[in-house]
Amino acid sequence: MTPPVYVIATTPAGTREAVAAASVVAGASGASVYVLSGDGRPAPSDLGAREGVTGIACVYSDAADLLALIPRGARVFVGGECGRWWPSPELRLARRLSRLGCHAVFRPCLP
């Protein structure tokens, strides 16, 4: 069985970008895509139209909290703005997940 691909919901545009990238990877391997939405960040309403994408509401305040839901070594996609001078919160989240043992991919989107 192919392990699922995870997307962390950030901004609506960032989440759409991450889901699009995750869907390509999941489609090639036959995996499911799970969108984790928390901290008052709603998942975009058009995600339900994508086949194989499941939304999961969760509560987290840090990347370490997500490891209760995401196994180490999982493929995780995070989308958002890059930040002009400093890394954006979304980019920092992807980097932190990588340091914690996930295969995190950051997908930049336009503001």
C-alpha cells in the first residue's frame, strides 16, 4: 500500500498550489492526499472537487504538533508566499517539518 501524501493548509492560494503539486505526486503513485487544516485556516472550498483529496480538521500550533498526525518520513506539501526579506511562516513550517524527519516540499505561490 502506498503511503498518503499530506498537505498543510495555509492561505487559500498556498493550499491550492500545494494540493495541485501533491495531486501530481499522488496520482503517479496511487496515493491518497490528506489536507490538514487547523489554526482557523480554512481549506479552499474547491478542494472537494478534486478526486482523492480528503480534508481533515486538526489543531496545531507548531510543526511538532503535526507529527501526531503525520508519520516521520511522510511526503508533506506546504504552499505559500516566499517572503521578500525573511522566510515566510509557511516556508519556515516546511523547513521545520524537514528537520523533524518529514519529506517536506514548499510550493511558492503569488500573493
